[in-house]
Amino acid sequence: MSHQDSTILCRLILMPSGRQGKVECGQTVLDAARQLGVGIESICGGRQTCGKCLIAHETGIFQKHGIESKNSHLTPPEAEEQAYAEEHGLDLSKYRLSCSARLKGDALIFVPESSLARKQVIRKEASDLQIAVNPAVRLMYITVEPAILEGTADWERVQRAVSNQWHASDIQLDPVLFPRLQSALRQGNWAITLTLWNNAEVIRIEPGYVERMAGFAVDVGSTTLAGHLVDLLTGQVLATRSMMNPQVRYGEDLMSRVSYGITEPEGLARMHRAVLKAVNDLAVEAAASVDLHQDDIVDVVLVGNTVMHHILLGIDPVELGGAPFALAVSDPVDIKARDLGLTSVSKGAYAHILPCIAGHVGADNAAVLLAEQPQLDDQITLVVDIGTNAEILLGNRTRMLSASSPTGPAFEGAQITHGQRATPGAIERFRIDTGQGQMHYKVVGDQRWSGEIDADQSLKPTGICGSGIIEVVGELFIHRLIDRSGRFVKDAESLHPAVRLQPNGRTYEVVIADSEQTSTGHDIVVTQNDIRQIQLAKGALYAGIRLLMERFGTDRVDRIKLAGAFGSYIDPTYAMVIGLIPDCDLINVTAVGNSAGDGARIALLNAESRKEAQEAARSVEYVETAIAPHFQEFFVAAMALPHAEDKFPHLAGILPPRNSPGDRRKDRSSRSRRTG
Amino acid sequence: MSHQDSTILCRLILMPSGRQGKVECGQTVLDAARQLGVGIESICGGRQTCGKCLIAHETGIFQKHGIESKNSHLTPPEAEEQAYAEEHGLDLSKYRLSCSARLKGDALIFVPESSLARKQVIRKEASDLQIAVNPAVRLMYITVEPAILEGTADWERVQRAVSNQWHASDIQLDPVLFPRLQSALRQGNWAITLTLWNNAEVIRIEPGYVERMAGFAVDVGSTTLAGHLVDLLTGQVLATRSMMNPQVRYGEDLMSRVSYGITEPEGLARMHRAVLKAVNDLAVEAAASVDLHQDDIVDVVLVGNTVMHHILLGIDPVELGGAPFALAVSDPVDIKARDLGLTSVSKGAYAHILPCIAGHVGADNAAVLLAEQPQLDDQITLVVDIGTNAEILLGNRTRMLSASSPTGPAFEGAQITHGQRATPGAIERFRIDTGQGQMHYKVVGDQRWSGEIDADQSLKPTGICGSGIIEVVGELFIHRLIDRSGRFVKDAESLHPAVRLQPNGRTYEVVIADSEQTSTGHDIVVTQNDIRQIQLAKGALYAGIRLLMERFGTDRVDRIKLAGAFGSYIDPTYAMVIGLIPDCDLINVTAVGNSAGDGARIALLNAESRKEAQEAARSVEYVETAIAPHFQEFFVAAMALPHAEDKFPHLAGILPPRNSPGDRRKDRSSRSRRTG
């Protein structure tokens, strides 16, 4: 840079952002753009080798902006830039490397999306949420003075190079990487690429110029772990892998794992090791599937419910098993992956664990806040994540509330006569055909309804899962076979051939599939008691929702988002019929899939979102249902079925969608599923 | 504190420091003294339980200071203080707890040494250097609000307690301690003692009130490891343990270890593990010897030469084996002890590794700077640490220089016909008795000279060590049996009965002990070639010293300090006779023993000394002898023996000190010894 030029100012306009301002002439377009707040990508540090900082120079008179942008207003390409252009077929009359082109006068510059340091990544089809790729880690290529006699040490020369070439000072090196620094400098012939975490600490050192970094976002569910391997330069998902949580062997549900940790001397350590091994295995598998070296995984984000969160950190979850349900820590935790036992990622990498909200509302819910952003909306959103406990978030930009309702495991098929998880063979849909008095069902793993197909060709049912039972209860109610109290009406057996007295001779049950249809050789039935279990579960959930609505001071919600696997399976209409969720325009009730996993990916891609998650988690007011004065009252009231006769008259007698096989939500089967 | 009082000022005088000033009335003496820069110890945080903050209130009229100090100028003791006084037999009319007594008027307060936060610890008898006990770790007792329903997490409440009770904010918790936090809070009934590192990070959590913390300072020598376990509250050494460096099996000297690391695929890792295991074992042994729990070792300081420094950090020392002798890092390193593999200390503890000065001048020399402080002196000090290489520090407060001279292993007895290390049986002293033509020697492990005792009772010699050979050469020279070139004079065999022709018939040797005296059954001799080896070694050392003196621009030094084991064994007179060190008034030539170990202990006791060491290490100018233009010239010149005839006439013909058995330096055998 010529020092004479340095006091002359010229006007720089950056499109498409429209940012503009006066900047010192003589500096590179890259530096000038950064001053105006437009971050242009660069890895090679201005050596005209990475090509990340490509810009287009627009020439002409721009009257709106009052400038003339001329060819001569940028310094002509020198040898390195010409070499790069030749090698990569770049037309230098249109495009320039912004690290090379220096301003000599006013200029209008177009910065393509691909050159922006913070690219926008569209999260998913159904959403308009865009995430800027701005991870907690960045790459920094430097050339270092060779070692000389009587000279300074390698690390001191690296610090000097970083300061001179990247204007970054006070960077630290993870001390376990000193051995690597020495060898990388020599392998790279005094050129290395550093990976910097939080602009403060060098966590990886590679010889020469490197343009690879990936991250791993894992949703640690009680039942399933799902991991996304993400390219941290482009934001793209490279691979997704899931597996069953190996802790399942120590207890199906959370509370049995808490008690395993208490009763077995080595219980906590075993569960900790098991889940970390699973995360390691997932990372190894995911990396191998795209030929990525594990050392290229330089950042990790973990989310999970509070019990998983604690076990991940090696904290005994016992306190979460009883009042006052105290978390050991709720703030986000940055911990060296190696300190967790995560050995399948880069040695210096950190794992970021999202914050918890309260004793029963975990980091997975903080991730849901990131993915769904109800806290940024004017409208009142209800987000429900149903598992053994249902976590409820309710509110808008003015106030967010959360609660956890003890729904019990009925929605997961437990404590139901023929209940089972939503695995292939489970009845997940159910209709009563009033015209012919027939029953129709659909099982997981088969797109067709039972009436549409020959019994021989169909996947035979083995039981009934949560969404199936909800539809059974809903249909029985719509067809007035049960009343608002959930009891079969008097002489119900005479109203429909599938209804019969139970062997006790006092209560009824309804046959969903008879022994000839099932793979078990027995009838699959839903009993009076099964209906009672569902009423208890939905009563608990609805009471929690009502409690939050009361606290918030609203008697309606604008949107309902059903998160998690169960939320993806249930039909919102039937959820409303049985009073699982409050009334809401059906178009505003959506299943948002693995929202926690999406949130984990967002936290991986964007460092600022981690602060957002922390602030959001802190600002959420937690309401403990166990001590809320109205909860029991709401619970008792919510046991009954709502006045659906008035609200869903169109449902009575509807037929199953014979002519439109398949599910309402076409993308469901391709979604990653999460279970509580 | 009454808010009305808070604007009234009173005068506080603190003895014996004499610090005084006006402070706000109403506050505790503890807080007021801190404002005046007098740190009073406190662990319990003002709960009147630890008694660390005891002060004496002096009453009367102090005309010199213009104040009257009255009983009524301190608030009377309340219930807690009275309870403490009763329990501990404290006379409250004289002594008060400064965390309890509040100022109501002018007061003169005596702060006993034991209540000062920074106690002075005398380093060693021979030195006036005092070190303030102000370690990098401190204890902090807090009481934390119990967990409640809908309350915040444990860690957030701990942060609040630290902020309220200690006015410290932004403290972090080592995330591996979250499991410990939860259990300690409950075990301690919501009272815990934190150990804080660098006023920033909690590295240990203990339930209840705890008043224990220790540190471990280790000098990792090539041959010997010496570890000091130190009480970090009092500064006292609790235990000292040493052991042979297990790396010796991979090579006696440094260069053979460097080459082991190169030639063996697992060589570096093996040496790293071996030395870390040794440090672990030392810490375990030292802690066990004083019944200290390993978890109470909360800080570690390590020093060593550059090769040991690198191997400790897992860095390949190969670069130190050849030009340009580049260090991977010279700045001090703070690394989690667990990341080094140091498992025998508290889980969250850091290890601080002192800075290196240059490729051949290591962290042990930085420690020597701390212990000897030549850089703070007006006088010119020469510090020499002799091993296979001799490290030389020369200078004063205006400028410090360092160099490493390739003395080779002759001073350690290698490459000498009957040479050996300074272990029991080695001849370490030697005199020629001109009167009777006899030879007298003294061996390591026996305080008596050979002439004083019956041969049967004596420890028979097995060989000769460095200090012995130096005295042999010196005596031969004083008695004119060899000339300035180091050659035996013509017809030397006729001048003394112990001198004889070697079997080659051309060169001479001198018999130091004959076959009847030795335990080997052979004569122990010093040959013409042995003398040549010593000349080469001392020439290299002296040339290095001359080089630094030339660079410094001086032809004299004011003091000479001989560091390390060899420096403790050699007699400064003979060192000067043969020209090992420059001329200096003998009274100013001292053996400073394991100065590196002392420096390590200083760095452990005083966090500020770590910065001093870094600044001192950075400011030292390193002179590479390999490229210094005058080094070869100086080396050749220094091969000759100096004109000792003129300088040490009193030495010719002196007798061994028959009547004063034992060594000149009485404390030598009790010193911890270090071998380069």
C-alpha cells in the first residue's frame, strides 16, 4: 500500500446489500468492505490462492449514488492474480480477487453470495428461517518466518504472523497442540492453516493451505441419537446418522435410568461412557461415509433433555428425579471434546452444549427455541414436545413460558393393553366406517389402509401406537360410542359390531383388528381402561398448556407446533378432537419434526445463535406444574373430552381416504425421527 | 453497615507497614486495610470462622500520627466473634477478627505477619531473597442458597454467591467439575470452598470449609527429578522427593535421547510417558509421606532443560538436536495437568511450565534467573550451570546475555580413562603433598582424606569424577608437573614418583590411587589424554564465558554463581586455577546448589514471579556459540592453562586440610542435588 494514498478517501458502494461509505484509498476492496460491515470470505489471507473473495467490479455512472465507477479505479491485476485467473478460467475484466484489487477511486462492487463470509443457508423447505454460516471456528492461513539461529521459537513467530497477516492478537494455542505445531510448520514448509475457535484459541493446525472444516451436531434423545455432520464452510449437511441410545439397556424411560444411576455403584459412569461411545461411533460412521478425516471435525454441538444433558457431562441426574428438580448447571457449557471422552473429533475441538431451561426442560428445548423462534414472533405460539414427559413452550416476543407435564408413557404405547412404540406393524391410523359398520386402520410401514388391500399382501398389525389410540378414542367419540367422560355409552355393543363386553362382563372394549388380521393371532383391542390412560395423559398435557395460557393471560394460541417423533405421527385434527391441544385453526397446526436436531445444527453453523439460545433460555419463565395451584383443577377438568360434537360435525361419518393412499404428510417418512 | 456512616471518614494506620489513609467509616477493618493496600488473609469470607484475619487494636494517643485510637473506635464483638474467641481462647480486648470489627473512628491497627495475605518466606539460609506467598491459586469459602422449585441451577447460584460474598465476577468453572459441584453443595449443606486459579477459573470444589492447598514444584533434570511438595497457605516445604529420570534407560545424555526419539517410532511417546509417570510417582510419594490427599495438590510448576521441556509437552526434541536449534515454544505454558497425563494431582489443576530462553537455555535457567536474580543486580554476575552442555548467564540489571557451551561429558566423567559420575566411591578431591611426595584424595561418601584413615576403614575409590579430575589437573599444574599447554613436562617421571610413562612409552600418566587402595584392584590414573579432554571441556566453557563478556563489554565479573550438582562439587579455587571460570574474588564465588529447583518453588509460591520469569527470559539475549565469530578463537586460546604461577603462589605446596576433616562446604551433603 502506498502511504501517500492513505489519506485520500474514495466512495465504495457494495451491492446487493447497498452498504456504502467513504474509505481510505489504497487499501484492498476486501479490507474496505470489511470496514463497511460486509464480510468477504478469505482463507488464504490475501495470497490470491483461495479465490473465496471474488467480487465483480461494475463500471459506469451510477447517478443514484452520485459516483462514477471506472476500470482505472481498481489497481490492475498483478502476476499472482493473473496466474489464479488463468488457472481457474476467471475473466478479470469482470471479476477480481478482492484481496488483490486495491481502490484508486470511487467504485461500485457486487459481492456474490458465494463470497460473503456469512452465507445464508435455508433450513428446511417448510420454513422461511435462514441461517447465516458463521460458525464458532474459522480457518486462517499464514506463512511463518523460517526458524533461524538465535531466532525466536516457533509459536512466537506464528503469533507474529497472525498479528501481521490477520491483525489478530492475543490468540492462544491449545497446549496439547504444541507437538503438532512444530511438525506442521516443517511439513508445510513454513505455511500452515490454523483453525481458530471463538477468535481466541487455535484448536487445529494443518500444514500448508487447507480448506476443510466440519462440525457435528447431535441430538441425544432418550431413545435415539441423531447426528448431523455439517460442512462449516458451506453449511451443507454432509451426512446424517442415527442409532438407538445404548442407555436403553439401563432403562427404557428417563426415570428408570435415574434410578439405575442411584442403585448401581458404577451406573452413572456406565451410562456416561455408553452415550459418549455412541456419539463417537456416530461421528466415525458419518465421517467415513463422506471420506472425511476425523481431525477435520473441529466443532461439536450437543443437545438433549436435562437427564441426557447431565449424563453427557458426567453429572448424576439424581437431583432431577425429585423435587426441587435442581439442575447442576443451566448455562451453556463449552468443554473440550476430549474432556468428555469424545475422541473421534479433532484433538483440540470443543463441544458446545446448549443451555437448559429448567429441571425438566432441557437443552433440546433450547434448541427448539432456536429452530422455531416463538420468542421472536408477535403471535402466540405453543410448542409441544411429547414423550414420557411433555415439554411445553408458550408465548411470543413479549414473554415465553415453559412447563413440563407428567403425561406418563401412554402416548408411547406403554400401559396400553396392546400398546407399542411406533415401529413397523403398529396401528397408527384408525377410522370407523359408519356406512358399513367397518373398521379401517393403517400400520406403520405400509402406506395403504386396511380396506384397500388383500390381507395377504398387507403388513399385519402387531399392536397399536400412540397416534393410533388417539384416533381410536377420537373416532369412538365422534361416533358417540363413548361419551364426554370417556365411558362407553350404555348398550354400546348394540351400536357397533366391534364393541363388546370385556371378559369381566362390566366394561366394554372395541376390537381394532381381529385375530385373522393381526400377526399375533389375537384380537387387537382398545379397552375402557386404555381410554382412561389416554385421558390421563392428555389431561396432564392439556392442564400444563392451560396453566401456561392462564399465566400468559390468553385463552387462545395463534399457532401450534408439534415437535419430536410423536408430534410427527399424530393427526392434529384428532389431537384437537380428544382435547390434547387447544383449539386452533388447523392450518396453523404443524408438525415440525426433529426441531431439537435442527436447533443443534443452527448452533453449530452460527456462533451468534448460541448467545441467542442462552438469552432465550434464560428469559423463559419456568412454571413447575407440581406446585402450581391450578394444575390439579385443570387436570381434572381436562380429563373429559371436549364438546367436539359442535366443533367437528364434518368429521362424523367421514370415510378413510380410500382414493388418496398414503399419508397426509408426504415428507414424514423421510424425516429424521426423534423419540422423547 | 449503616448507610448513614458511610460518608464519614476516619483515619486508619496499619502497623508494622506504616500504611495509612482516610477510609470510610462503617466498613470492616479487613476491607479498609485492603483499600490501603494491606492484604489481610481471609478464607471464610467474613464469617468469623477461619480466624486468618486476626489483628491487634492498639489504643492510646499517637502523636506522631496525630490520632487517638480508642476502644470505642471499633464496633464491639458480636455473638459469632465471641463464640470464635471462646473456642480459640482469644482475648478480644487485644485481638479482633478484622472481618468483624468495623471502624467507628480513627484507629491504629497492628497486622501480625501471620494475618498478612502475602507472607514472607525466607528461601534459604545463605540468601537474603524473600518470597511473598501469593500463589496462582486461592481458596474461597461460600454459602450458597439451597435449591428450590422453579429456582436457578446450582452453578448459577454459586456464581451469585461468589459475586455477593467475594465481589468476584466472571469466574468460570472447569467443566469437568460440574459433577463435583453438585455433590459438594449437598455434602457441605450448601457451603463449599472453591479453589480459584488466576482469579478466573474454579479448579477444585470441596464441601464445607476447607483450609488446605498444596503445590508441587518439580525440577526435571536429565538425570534426576526433584519434587518439592509445598503448603500454599504457609509457603512451607512439606516434603521433598527425588528419583532418577527413567528416561536414562533411553540414553544417558540428552543427545542420545533426541536420537532415540528419532530412530524409535514410539520413542518420543515412551520418553514422555516415562517422565510423566515419574512426576506422578513423586507426587504420590510426597503426598503420602505427609498424609496429604492428592486432590489437595492444586498447582504444579515444572522446569527442565529445553529437551526435557519439550518431551514433557510431548514435543519432539529433534529440532533441538541440530541447527538452528529452534524451540517449538519459549513462552511459559499453562496446561491442564490432566492434559499432560499428570493424574496424581487435583483433577482441575494446571501445570505451569516456566519459559525457555533459547534452544539450549531452558526453563531450568529461567528458574535460575528467578532464584538468583542477576537481572536485578547492579553488579555483573556470571551464573554457570555445568552439565553435558554448560549454560551461561551473564549480566546485570542493564543487560543479560546467555549462551550454551558444548563442554561435552568430560566433567561428568565420561571419556575419561577412569572417569565416573559423582556417586559414592568417586574421587572428588585431590592433593599432591610436596613435602613427602604423596598423593591424597577424598571419595564421595567419605568425609575423610585418604591419608587420615586406615585403608580398611575407608570407602575405597572406584574411579574419579569431574571435580576430582579438575583438582588433579590443577595440582599437577601448580606443582609444575604439567605446563601451560597441559603437557607433562620433560622427564616428569623423575619429578614425582606417581608420574610414569604410559604403556605406549611416549606419554605420561599420573597414578591417583594405586591398585592396593582401589576397590577395582587396578590403579586409578589420569592420563595425558584425560587432561586434554578436561582442557577441551574447560576451553569450551571459558570461551563461552569470554564471548558473553566481550558482548557485554566487560573484562571482569563481580560475582560467580555455580549452579547445579557439579557446581556444588567443584572447588572454586581449582576452577580458577585451571581457567574454568574467569578470575574473581574467591569470596564472591558461590555454589548455589539446585537453583533451578529453588526457582520452580518460587514460581509455585508467587504468581507474580511467573511474569517476572517470562519478562526476564524474554529480555535475555541469546548468543549462539556455533556462529559467533570469536568463539573458535576464544576456544583455542582457552585450551591453555592460565598463568596461575603468578596468581596462586600460595597454593603451591599446600597440604590437604588434615586437621579439619570434612568438606569446606558443610551443608553440601544435605543439599538437594541436581545433575544437568
